[in-house]
Amino acid sequence: MIQIFGTAKCKTTRAAQRFFADRRIKVQVVELREKGLSRGELNSVARAVGGMRALYDADSPRVKERGLQYSDPGDARLAELLLEDALLLRTPIVRDGQRAAVGPAEAVWKAFADAAKGG
């Protein structure tokens, strides 16, 4: 089952949902304003996309709100920040089992869609 983690306000998250809907592929959408990733999910996605830093949206308004724009947290601190505040994540996170993509990654979404269709 393909999962899309994001927010309703995020244009790229809506694009990901539309991408899979257009191909008639069922997805599970997780609204990050309501529910973040578990520690296990976060670690799994981080491994798939090249580390915690790839998941952290340093340009998000939430970073400024929290006063983090001048900090450079290490991976352990970054993981704690992402677990306590899911709105610091880059979106969308599209996950298919152990594989994942962050942000606008249509080529990867296509691979997930092809696998979901069995082709």
C-alpha cells in the first residue's frame, strides 16, 4: 500500500494524490497536521531517502516560527525535532514499503505506480 504523508495545504502533496488517483491506484493519505510519523517510520524513510537531512524542510515557515533557521542540528537532534513536530518535514513523503521519496519526485512515483499495478 502506497502512503502519502503531507498536508492538505501543500500543492506538491495534492499533486502526488492526483498522480496516483489518475492512475486509479489506492493510497493511504496521512495528514501531518493530525498525525506524524512514528520513530520506526521516520527511520525507515530516512534510510530510503539518504538520511534525516533529506527529510528536514529548512525553508518551511515552521522552521522560522520555531526559531530554527540559524541552527544546524545533527541527525539525532533532527530526528527528535521531526518526531515532535511533523510540520518540519519536507512534503510529500511518498512511501511504498521500504522505498520512499520526498518532495516532487514524479519519476519515483511512476516506479511505485508501475509496481503497484504489477508492471
